[in-house]
Amino acid sequence: MVTTVTGTRERIAPTEKEIRVGGRSGRGPVGGNGSGPNGGGGGKRRDYGDEYDLTPHQYRVSLWIVLVAVFTTFVTLSILYFFRSRAKDWHPILMPRVLWLSTVLIIISSFTFERARRSLKREEEPAYRRWLGRSLLLGLAFLAVQLMAWRQLARQGVYLESDPHRSFFYLLTGAHGIHLIAGIIALSYLLARATRLADARRSTFTEVVGVYWHFMDGLWLYLFGLLFLWR
């Protein structure tokens, strides 16, 4: 501590060491009350996360922004699909039957994810991880079956640039597959961090990922009907 006297006034200046430890009492920044996140004033630790983390409301708002963007993208593609199907060079293709299997798989994955969410609510950790893992495997199986469908079409000489209907088939199924991969990454994160996340954060993540996953399920059912019925 350095003390200087000027006339009748006495000024006490903190030393460099005291500044580094957060003030003269070591309880927080100079002039603070010691209740900050780094202080020792007995402040409560945030249950959800650190000061840079998003709140549950912010996660939900971010999710809906993403869903609106995805929805808008596929609505635009659908409109183009309808108008393009009226052209004379539109030649419908025979849809691979294996797409029925992929449809069943993604429907089941929504049920398994819902079981995982309910298990989390009941605080059944092993069941939560088990159902979450099954949802992840079903999502991967869905992508594998989609690739099988593409390979079947390729063996028949059906490629992306063959004609408009073939191009739209690859474009729509490929765009859905890319968005589903994002869901698979989120599922993998939840499964890997199932026992490390705080309860509040894990509950929010599970809710957000669940809404996204169910949305991808519904989107595929729409695309499946579009490609099979409107040719």
C-alpha cells in the first residue's frame, strides 16, 4: 500500500499486486461489491451456464428462426417443382421402393426421441441415453437407405442432370439429407454430453433438438408424398 499526503488530504493508492487480485480486500474489482462471477462475496452461481451462455428463451427463438428459414427454402423448391412439372421435358421416374423403408425409419426415430425426452423428465438417465442412442442410429440408417436409393437410380442411368424431374428428386432429397445431418450432429452432442451438461441446459437442448428432429420427420413425409404423388 502506498500512502501519499498532499496538504491536509491523505490519499491511499492501491499497489499493483492488490489491483491484480481484484481490489484491496480481494473480494472483487476496485469499487465493486464482491458479488461478481469472479468475486468471493458469496454470490450464487448461475444454474444454467456462464455469463456468455444463451438463455432457454434465446435457444428457442434461434431454433424457430432456423425452422422458418428451412421451411421457406422447401416451400420455394416446392413451388418451382409444381411449375416445372408442367413442362414438356418433364419425365417422371420410377421411385425406388427402398424409400418406403427410410420413411418408416424416420417415423420410428421420432417415437424413440419422444421416449428419450419423457425419460429425461422422469430423471431416468440410463433410459434417456438408451432411447437417444436409438434415435441416432435410426437417423444414420435413414441416411444410409437414402444413399441406397440414389445408387439404385444411378444403376438405372438416372442422374442429377438427366431431366428436370430427376434433378428435383436429387435436389429435394439431398437438401433434406443435409438438414438431417445437422440434427444427427445435435443428437450426437446430446448423447456424448448426456452426463456432463447441467440439468437445465440439457433439458433445453433436448427440447430444442426434439422440435428440430420432429420437424425433419414431418418435412420428409411431405417430400415423400410430393415425389410419389405429384409426378
